[in-house]
Amino acid sequence: MKYLFAALAPALLAFAPPALAAPKQGDVIIRHVTIVDVETAKTVAGQAVVLKGDDIVAVGADAVIAKDWHAARTIEGKGGYLIPGLWDMHVHFGGGPELIEENRALLPLYVANGITTIRDCSGDLPEQVLAWRGEIAAGSLFGPRLLTSGAKIEGIAPVWKGTIEVGSAADVDAALDRLKTRDKVDFVKITDSTLKPELFLYALTKAKALGLRTSGHIPMALTVDQAVDAGISSIEHLDYAYNAGAKDEAAIAADFAAKRIDRAEANRRLDAGFDRDTAMAAYRRFAAKGVFVTPTLNGSRIIAYLDRDDHSKDEGLAYIGPKLRKTYDWRIERAAKADAAAIAARHKQIEDVATILPMLAEAGVPIIAGTDAGFLNSYNYPGFGLHDEIELFQQKGLTPAQALASATRAGPAWFGQLDRYGAIKPGMAADLVLLTKNPLEDIAATRAIDTVVMRGTVQDRAALDKMLVDARAKVAAWNAGAAKP
């Protein structure tokens, strides 16, 4: 009989019920977590998530996952809150070739703050940033996934360095061909220092025809509506969106274009002419056209209140190299030259501009979290600044859920990547942040980071702390070197 059983054993196993099947194998299991579904603003407790490579392969009730899956590493979530990786959709690297190392040292700061993707909106090191993008993707440089515009498109002899200067439609065509074909940029950045307004609109239209997303600064000689009609994909900085709320924006733009008024007078009239009904009509048009807005509100607020706030003891300064910190002086000195009337005006302006944040949300405009952190932008600290930004969103009227969506889903939505990022379910990227507090109750919870998973690689609290310690040590060494005679 025992020989008969032995002969039948393989056949019996073949027909064994699923409960007896061998557990499936993953690389990492995150157990006992509450998943934050950002899209629906709901939480699901008692869950587990399985990662394999850089993919999420299973999500479900903890007991079921524990029974069906094994993994080389298990993370005990302790009831913490699991969110998709954070995105900072407006950062800058720059300051010249001599600042390359200080800029590179900023990359781990993003990861230490739960930021797994960043969008570089152009500085004066475009070639270096393009190289970093490739190195990060290949795994030879540690940092968040990097998406970049490469060099920005500008007019002839602009204020900003590291640009592609264009003075004709043919120049724009050549610039876009270079960006799309040679640099394979993730989007196109267009700014308004010296760029002719008609070329700004042409660049938007041509980029859209080429399938390239665009972001930028809208020339004062144009209305925001003209940029929207031309196909701009995202408006950077909240003040441009605010301008669309002025009843007589078109007349102000025409007067500025004809040099009948200067920029200061144009801004004064735009502020005085703001009207809620006009603004809401404009914002509903943004939404209908698929235009996103990146407020960079905290960066603007820092600059507005440089006269009032003492940043000399900011903890963030410990992470900023001496040469990068020196680039702060430009804005600090400009702010210091303002008289009392100018100071009062900039205080009023930032508070007025901030009032449109809930209006944009009400109109259905997707709001993108982006910091504007980097060189030149005083006391706006890479990595840390994203938490400041979304906390300010909450203070100015967004719900915690809306603020969280701005930093987890708006970026992927803008890039057309919601099939891969912005949610926790099988098939999505293994970019995750485990929090000890619930961000749907208070967005400040995004600071309470226990673990970061980036491209499937786990960075626990000890590893994150080491990133910060190493970054401070590197800056301390640079500071010591700079202090030597």
C-alpha cells in the first residue's frame, strides 16, 4: 500500500486545493499598515503590501497576504499610514559649474523627506542635470527620480543663464527640436525675461503640436487666457493665476506692451482689479483646458517677509553649502532696499494671492505641490520645503486630502503617469512613504516619516537619519574650508 501511495503522491499534490499551494515570493512585505487612498480620501486599515523589484505586486488584508506571500524582508508597519511617494514638482539646480557638488549633495535631502520624484524646472546647469537624470535611472547616483526640462527657452540676452536664446520662430523650432530629439526632455520650460510675447505663444503652440508639455512664466504683455489658449500645460507660481482674476487684465497687458505703464504699475492695477467672478470664470476655463497650477506659495511667502523673519538660526541652513547660500544674497539684498511702502505692498500681495488657492480647487483646477527650492531662492530648503508648502496649502484653505493629492497625484496626473504613480495597488511603482500619523487629519503628518521606499529599495528611519547626518557633515566640512584664510 505504501508503494501505491508513493506512486499517487505527485498526482494528489497536483490536485491539492489552493490553500495548500506554496506561498508566492516577493522581495518586501509591509505589514499591519493603514493604506491612504489619496484619490478617494479614505483609509483602509489592517493591510499589507508586497513589493517585488520596483513594483507593487499585491495589496490586501494583512492575514491573507501573510498566508499567501513570503519575502526576504518584512517591514512591521505598526498601524502606520502608507502613502504614495511624494513629488516636488518645482525645483532648481544651479549657480554655475563651481556649485555642481553642492547641488548634487541636495539629492539625498529629497529622499530623506519622503520625496521620490522631483521635477527640475531649469537652472543654469541643464547639461549636468540631464546627466544626473540618466545616472539616477541607471542606479549609479542616489537620488529621487528626476524629470527635467533641460535648458529653458528664453529671449535674446536674458537675465537667466543656462537658457536657449531665441529671437525668431526658426530659433524656437530649432530649440524645440534640440530639446525633444537630443535632450529627450520630460517637458519644456519657457520664461519671459526677454522673450517676445508672440514667440512665447508660438513656442507653446509648437511644443503642444510636438507632444511636449509646457510650463512657464507668462509675459506681462499677454493675458493668462492667451497662454491658456496657446496650450500651456502648467502655470508656475500663483501670482500668474491671480492675474487672470483682474477685470481689465487685457487692457493692462496692452498698456504694458505699449510701454505706457511699467511692471510695478501693471501689478498695482492687476491687484486693484481682482474680481472673484472674473477669477472663477478664468479658473473654470483652466480646468476645462486641462491647465494645472503650481503655486510655489511658500517660496513667495519667504521672499515677501524677508524684512520680518529672522532665518539666521534656521535648521535648514545646516544642509546648504556655502556657495549655494551665497546665491541667497541677491534676493535678500533686493528685499532690503525696499522702502516701507514697498514692503507693505509685497506683504499685501502675497496674502491677496494666497486667497485664490481654494478658488482654484473649487473650480476644479489641479493644484501641484512644488517648492521652487534651490539656488537663489533664499531659505527655501530642498526636501524640507515640500512639507512647508503643503502645510501652507492647508492653512490657506485646502483640505488635508487636497494638500496630500497635490504632492502625490497631481504630478503623476500632469505627466500622464497615474497608471504607474499616485496610488497603492498592484502594478504601481514601489515608491511609498510610511508615516506614523494620519495625513488626512493634518497634512503636517507628512513630516512623521518612519520609512521611505524608492524604486523598491527600503530606507528605514536609521538610513534616513544617516542621510541627514552625512549631508550636515559634508556642509560643515565645506563651511570649514570656506572659513580658512
